[in-house]
Amino acid sequence: QGTEGAEDKDALVVAPGAVRVRVAAQTPNTSWSDGNVLTVSDWSGGVLLEPPYKRSFRLTVRVVDALEERPVFLGVAPADADIAQANFFGGRSSGVLLALGGVASQDLISALSRGGPMLHACGEKLRPEPPLPSLRPGQKIAVSYWEEEVEEHDRQRQRQQPQQKRHIVGKLCFMMWDEHGEKMGEYRPELGLAVPKCGWRPCLLLCVPETHIEVEELA
């Protein structure tokens, strides 16, 4: 089932011979050029990608444009998310997206991330600590997602002995590299994401027309 307002690509393979990327859904205003470069022609568009392993994956992208003028959102979203929704990144069902770039402006979208990368986590804004550096064209960033089993105490029934319950949570890590492959920064938000029935998928959102981002790897 495709996301509302977005085209269901049924895991279409793009970039043959370069980087194999499987697209789960993308908005009509986005397209691929030079094999693995994603472009948006109008305001606010994006893609959900289909990783080879749904419970553990990493998406690596290379910055193409000056992010101050053309911000990009990178992270994870529910597989059934409506990525065509206006200001998708601000809703509780939007998932977890790191906003890269943006400058002070009268336009809300381009002003969202001034002052460095900002995490939008299910409707809340979190400033990474320590702060992450701003990225320049040619530099790279990756988001890694994996699932862990954790324990919690169930004390709802006071007449019974406390019991340990196990459940699955999603974990994230963002990593940055410069043009020479030197590590620039790392951010592991302490979120403990609940895993929706449909699962999480890697997500890219582009806000400003003619924004480009190059997909380097989806593994």
C-alpha cells in the first residue's frame, strides 16, 4: 500500500550499474538524475527507500548543494508515512529526521535548521549534544538504524510479583565524514523508538526547489 499523495514505486530499482537503491515511495515532484542523485522540482518532496534488511540498515548520502540555501532532512519514517504531507517533518507520525542546513529567513522551511543540524523526533525538536558540524558540498552523512530487545518492569498488577517484559525498540546513529573520509561527528539520540507494525524505512526530504542529494549507499 503506497503512501497517500506519493507514488508507490513497488521497490523500483534505480541507478543500475551505480548504486542499487530500491524506492518504496516517492512524491511526484522528485526525480533521479545521474543514476543516484535525487532532485526535487517543487517545494517539499521526498522518498522512502526500501533497505535490504528492514530491521537493520544504513543510508549514506553525499551533499551536493550548499545546505544553507537548500536544506535536506535525513532519517527514518514509518513505512506507511504520508511523505507528501505539507511540513511532514513536524508531525508526530513523521518519524525521526535530522535537518541539515537552512538560514534565517521569512520562510519557515528554510529557517528550520539555522544554528546547525537539528533533530525532529516525532513532533519534537532536539539539538544534538555536542553540536554537529555543518556540512559542505562533497561531504557525507549516514543514518544507521537497528533494533534491540530491552527489558522493562511490569508493575501494573500489584498483587503479583514484578515481572520483566521484553520489547523491541529502534536505535539511531548519525555519522559525518569530510571529503577525505575523515570522521567529523557522530550523534546517537537517546530515543528508544517504538517500532510500528509497518516498520521504519530510510527517508530523505528536500524542501527547496532544485535541491539535490546523492545517495552513496543503502545497506
